[in-house]
Amino acid sequence: MEDYKEQRDRLVSYLKASGIVRSDKVERAFLTVPREEFVSGEMKAHAYVDTPLPLMHTGQTISAPSMLAYMVEALELEAHHKVLEIGAGSGYAAAIMAEAIRGSGDSTSCYKVLAIEIDQDLVSYARDNLQRCGYSDHVDVILGDGSLGLTDEAPFDRIMVSAAASEIPRPLLDQLAKNGRMVIPVGSAAWSQELYLVSKDESGKIKEDYMMDVVFVPLKMDSGLSRDEP
Ligand code: SAH
């Protein structure tokens, strides 16, 4: 049987040594959440290779651990933050963020990540994975079009967008709290996307900082929940 813990420890050592994981809370999150529980079947053997992996039959992928680590570090999560993820996929990124938030507060603090997913099969998949790993009290997976955000729950201190948008969706900018941060891949061509850190200051002014070139699956912007994709 595979010793996943050993592989997980080795991956985290690599992420730390390369300067991608910088904070204790993010290190703790990556050491705690079992990535093998968020990928299926034969993919489990590759759970601790620093690479994106396919999510079931959906054509979607769980991001490489290093990419997720860059994004989570850039968010600078704190225990009191209200966090939104767009594109829950397997639920892994949401679990990492829930764990990082827990790591930055006392054990009594109430923390929750809201994760929107447009694909009904992945909503069920993410919920199952999160429940099996003990995160269902700390992450809510919601079926919907994340490009619209979640009006009823806004504003959000932190937003992670896990799929590439052709431009930053206006509702997400509006739903970002003052002093809020959002990480989002932007670009419509598959091989020319850029990751941005978007911050909103106390006066509501938006700043966009380029982080790096990236490759993500596209954010569906068709607002309906139709799964009859071409
Ligand atoms: N963060 C995920 C991987 C995300 S892959 C993980 O840790 O596993 C990108 C995800 O975004 C896919 O699951 C895809 O179905 C979803 N997605 C694409 N467009 C979306 C939209 N408009 N709203 C919500 N989810 C969307």
C-alpha cells in the first residue's frame, strides 16, 4: 500500500524549499489535507506529483499543488475571513483554504469556505470528498454559475477563481469586500492566461497585480446551468 503521508511530506518540503509555500498556515494545510482523497482511481498514485490531474470524465482538472499554493499564499487568509471559491471541482482547494483559515485562528473560531461549482456531477463529487475527509462543516459546495458570485452572501474578504475568465467578472469585483483580495486567472486562449492578484482598498479602489503566466480550464460564463456543452 502507498504511503501517502511520506509522499505528502516530501511534496510540502519541495514547495517550501522552492519558496512557494511561505507561511505556517499554508504549510500546515498542505500537510493535513489528503490530496489522494480528491482524485479518483489510478490517479491516486500521482496525487503527490506536482501536476494537474483529471477530474473523473469531466474534462476538468484539479490544479497542480504548486499553483494552488501560489494562489493560497497570495490570498493571505485569516481566521475571520469570509471566503468564496469559484470552481469547486474536487473540493481540494476549498479544503486547503478551510484548513489554512483554521490554522490561522484559535480552535473556537467559526470559519467557512463557500465554493460554487457549475457541474452537478462535480458538486456531488466535491461534497462526497469533503464529507469523507471531515470538511463538510467548514465548506459549503453550491451548484451555480460562479461568474455571478453569490449575491446573498457578499461581500467576501477573499475570492479564489479556479478557472480562467476572458475578463474579470464584474459581480466578483462588486462582491469583493474592502481590503479584500481575489486571485483569478484571466485570458481566453488556453495557452495565454495570466494570474492576477486583485485587491480592493479601504476606499473601494481596485488594483490588479500580474503574478505569472498560467494554464487553467475556462470559466463558463453562460449563466445557465445547462450541461449540454458542445
Ligand atoms: N479547484 C478545483 C479545480 C477547479 S477546475 C479543485 O481543487 O479540484 C475548474 C472548475 O471550475 C471545474 O470544476 C469547472 O466545472 C468549474 N467551473 C467552470 N466554470 C464555472 C462557473 N461559471 N461557475 C462555477 N464553476 C465553474
